[in-house]
Amino acid sequence: MLTLAAITLREIALELVEPFRISSGETRHRRILLLELLDTDGVRAWSEGVAGERPNYSAETIDTAWLMIRDHVAPRVLGVRFESAADVHPRLTVDFRGNPMARAAVEMGMWCLEAQRRGLSLARLLGGEREKVAAGISIGIQDSPDILAEKAVTALTRGYRKIKLKIEPGRDLAFIRAVREVCGPDAPLMVDANNAYTLDDLPRLTELDTFALMMIEQPLAADDLVQHAALQAELVTPICLDESITGPDRVRDMLTLGSGRIVNLKPGRVGGFTPALQIHALCVDAGVPLWCGGMLESGVGRGFNIALASLPGFTLPGDISPSERYWRHDVVEPGWTMDETGMIGVPHTEPGTGVQVDRDRIAALTVREETVRAR
Ligand code: OSB
Ligand code: MG
């Protein structure tokens, strides 16, 4: 049994160690939404909302998520007796359209709360088995091919098992050619376009196809599956879908249409762990390689991604990097670290995510705070 007494929303301001630029915009000063869930027995869990500062990746922002959680999500779960965290998602989908990141922040927090109550690691509760997960790095768009190539080499030397390079038309071919040249033919390279291309760019995308990339992530529109299918038919490189996969049905459609061959799964984008587990099962059944994406999370959200990535279907390295890649000081103790072989340990012996939130640090970084209670 699981009954929530209160949810506290906090916005913290956290500066990235370097700006992160994708085709639709640049981020340096992260505004991060953290939730603290309190149940009727006094057990607590933290979770993170992954909506960005601006609606350039998805329609949601931290501001819309704040409003939706306070006025629509929290009132649906506060004071309700849940058998388990798996029962939360259904309650958040009846007559409720959109806003997956707002729903996921609460739903994932409930999974962590259940893990805390049962003295289980979040990874075990979700069905995770791996002791370590493979780390990848997502490198933003740079000013020149040389700068990008140098960053990619440094990342490879550090041990990262997948190097993802952000691209856009005009900052693609010369950039990727430079990286491939210095990193060598076997380096695990991929690109992510965040919807920057259309089918009119076919010649350019066909040239990208010659760089032996692991995959090309979301080249076309954020809500498209049909044009991606047409593009995939022209390419040897597998297409990986990110933005287009908003739930299990979109994975089924991707398989039917042939829109892509790999899935980037972000639990926040699909509305939480319950739909994420459904997508995991679908991909395992269909033999579709899966990896866990990232949203520049603090150590809180990173813990959720690491727990999820410990499931057996996550066969490719995620966009999961250690804390130091993002923050001078993370908000959890200990911070997330990567060994020299590019692996991050999954804490299976601690309850929940296995890291403690640094309350003093969070208090110092908090910009606004609001608590919603069961009525
Ligand atoms: O498209 O995967 C993306 C960050 C913000 C928004 C969208 C994306 C990303 C990343 C960062 O690629 C991955 C990370 O958290 O390291
Ligand atoms: Mg992406």
C-alpha cells in the first residue's frame, strides 16, 4: 500500500559546465524541477521533472509542468491508496491528454517511494539485473569540425562507449568527417539531428550514411513516423527515434511502418516507468535495440535513468554520463561516477536510487518552492 500525503515542488538553478547546443537551441543555465514526495507513513522520495526551459525539444517546459503537477497531477494521486506504483500511470491517463513529463515526474517518484518502502533498489523494483551500465556522451554542436573532433577524441580516451554528436544542416558532413578521421573507423559514433532535416535533405543524409555511424537519431519532424519510414528505406544506417516515440503505440507503429530500427527511451518523454517498461518489453520481443536517453538531468533524474538502463533490453550505451560531465557539484551524494572502461555502477544494495539528496545544496539553489497536500 502506498498513499501520498504531500508533494513539494522545487525549482533549482544549476549551471552546466559547458553550454549544450542542439539544432533547436542552446542551454547553459538549467532550471530543474525536483519533486519531494511524502507518504502517510513519513517515507520520502525525490524525483525530477525533465521538461526543459523552452519548448524546443517537446511542448512542455518546466513552467507548464509545474502548473500541471500542482493543479492536475498531484490532486489525482494525493490521498489515494495505491496497491503499487504500477497503478499510478493508469490513474494519470484517464481523460488526461499530453503532459507526459509532468505525469512522469510524479509517477516515477511513486516507483522510488515504493522502492524505499520495500527496502529495494529502484533498479531491482523495475526488474533491472545489470551491475553496471555502459555510459555514452552527447556532445553539443560546436563552432568548428576541429573543436568537435577534439572533444570526441577526449571522450573516447575517457572511456565513453558511445559518442553522440549533435548535428544540423551545414554543421554535419564536414564535422562528422573530421571526427571519423581522428577517431578511426571503429569508434562508436552516432549523430542526433533533433528534427533539423526534411526529406528535401536526402542527398545530404545519404552522404551521412557513408560514415559508418551506429545510428542517425530523429532526423525528421518530432511527431513523424511516415516520412522516417521513407527515409529509412533509403539508408543503410539505422534510424533511431527519440521525439517520435511518445508511448508504446508509437513503437508498434514504428515497427509496422519501418520508421526506424533503434529506440531511444526516455521515461519522462513517454509518461513514466509503466509505459517505459511496456516499451522495453515490446523492443525485447521485436529484437529492437534499446538505449536510455538523457535530458541533462541532475543526479536525481540520473539515478532513475541508471536504474532503468539496468534492465536486460537496454543493449546499447545510454546518453548517461557521470555527474562531472554536467555539473561542478551535483545535488546528490555521492555523485555519479564512471570508471575508465566507461561503466557506471548500479547501486543494488541501497534502497531507491542509491544516492542521497544534498538538502543544504538544494536549499541554496532553490528559486521557488510550493507544497501540495492531500485534502
Ligand atoms: O535529443 O537526446 C536529445 C538533451 C536535451 C534535450 C534533448 C536531447 C538531449 C541530449 C542530452 O542529447 C543527453 C544527456 O542528458 O546527456
Ligand atoms: Mg535526441
